[in-house]
Amino acid sequence: MGYLFSWPSLSKFAVEEWLNRSEILIILAGFVLAFGAIGEYLDDHSRLPKWMAWPKLAFILMVVISLIGEFVGDAGVFVFSKELQRIEGNEVDALDRRAKAAGNDAAKAIGDAAKAANKSQDALNSASASANAASAAKVEADSYEGQIRSALQQAAAAEKELTEARNQAAAANTKALEAQRALDAYKAARVLSPQQQRKMETALEGFAGTPYEVAVCSNSECIDLLRQIDSVLMLAGWTEKPSARKDLRTTINLGNGLSAEQAFTSGIIVGVSKPGAAKLGDAARALASELNAVGISAQAGYLADNDPSPDNVHVIVGNKQ
């Protein structure tokens, strides 16, 4: 990056953490600025209470330091927001490259199948020619016994080649089908069928009353999947809670009267705090297990130690991996 600093070694998690710290710095600087300005005003009008009977220079320094803090915080928000956008852009580019590679593999497998089919046709033609030669040799069997044996050997060799060509064609077709299935699976959106939703609901009813909050990436595929998961959890008796995070954050309207905090991650994470693991860990692991059982990759894990919502299970739906 070309702003004030360069962060080539920061991970996505670290960038998000520094972005949060920059936002907190702006808020704290605002409080210090307000306190210093009030102190200056009261000092100028000789109305300072006894507990604020400090030199006027102290209030001036508060104002100056808070202004510097706000500038540093604003710079941090600008720099780390740009870096977060760059990291997410790189993730999207990587997914595009994987899709293109899968398409190229499928095209190569189809080309190999076509080549094998051509070899099979060549082998059929060779076998036909050998069979004709064998028929002609049999007519002159009395005088050309050696030629008959040679023709029979050629026919056997051709038959072997034909079998090998057919096996190669079958193997190439199998690879082409597997490549196509892999490509289709990669491109397909993650969706819970009605039957899968009912099965998950039944499995998770044993954890009814579990408090949870949700976060989601900004694309429609993530939002649609989160709506389905949210519906399953509510029907299973889980209790949706708002996030306790009070700093600056972005929320996304789910279109069902609820909203979710915007997430910048990949895959599905079901997180709990370390102190809350004893109470919420089994429910989080059960949800991740049920998602994996229906073919949607998910993992259970721990939240950051300073997460402001340690008493909720965090259901985070990120971009498809």
C-alpha cells in the first residue's frame, strides 16, 4: 500500500483487529476532547469545581492530544479499511483462479476422452482389417498354414489393442465426469433443502434456549444461506441475541425483519468464547456437525479473548471456500 505505512505481513485477522482499535481510539479521543474543552470553558469563566481545579494548560493539552488521537484514529481507519478491501479482493481473485483451473482440467479431460475414442476407432479398423486377412488366409489353409497363424496372431494383438483403447476411453470418460462434477459442485450455491432443514431442526432441539448472534458477508449467496440457518435455529428453539459490540460496525439487512453484522471471512464459523465453552461448546459443535453432515463445510472454534459478546454462540457465514 502507498499511504503512511505498508503492512505486507499482516493477516486478515490482524488488519480487522487494528481497524477496531483505530475506531476505539477515535471514540476515546472524542471523550478527552469534550472533557478538555469543558475544562477550558469553565476555567475561562472561573467556574471550575474543586475536583477540576487544574492548571488551564492541562485542559489545553487534553484538547491537543485528543485532536492528534482523532487524526491517528482516522488515519488508521482509512489505511486498515483499504488493506481489508485488498485482502478480500485477493481472496475473490484466488477463487476465480481456482474456478478457471477446474474448467481447464475439465476441458483437458474431455480432450483426452476424444483422443481415446479416436484410438478406439483406429483399433476397430485394424481389427476389421485383420479379420479380413484371416478369412483370406483360411481359403488357402492347405498351402498357407503359416500365414493363417500369423493372421490369427495379428487379430489377437488387434483385439488386445481394442480392449486397451476401450479401457482408456472409459477411464478418460470417468475423469471427465469427475472433473465436471467437481466444477459443478464448486459453482453451486450452498443451500439447505427443506428436508435437510427439518433434520437439522430435530437434531438441534436438544439445545433449545441457546443464545446466538449472526454475522454474514455481503454477497447474496451468504445472506440466503444465513436466512436458512437462522430459520432452523429459531424453529429449534434457539434464542437470537443482538451483538454487544458498540463500536463502529456495518450491519446487513436480512430481509426478514432481522439484521446481521457484516463479516469479512471465508467458510462458516460457529464460535464461542473460552469462558463460555463449558455452557455453549456442545451446541456450537452440534450445529457445525449438522452443517458438515449435509455437505456444507463448517467448523467450530473459539472467539477472540476480547470479543464483546462472550455469552452468545457466534454463527458467521463467510464466502464459499
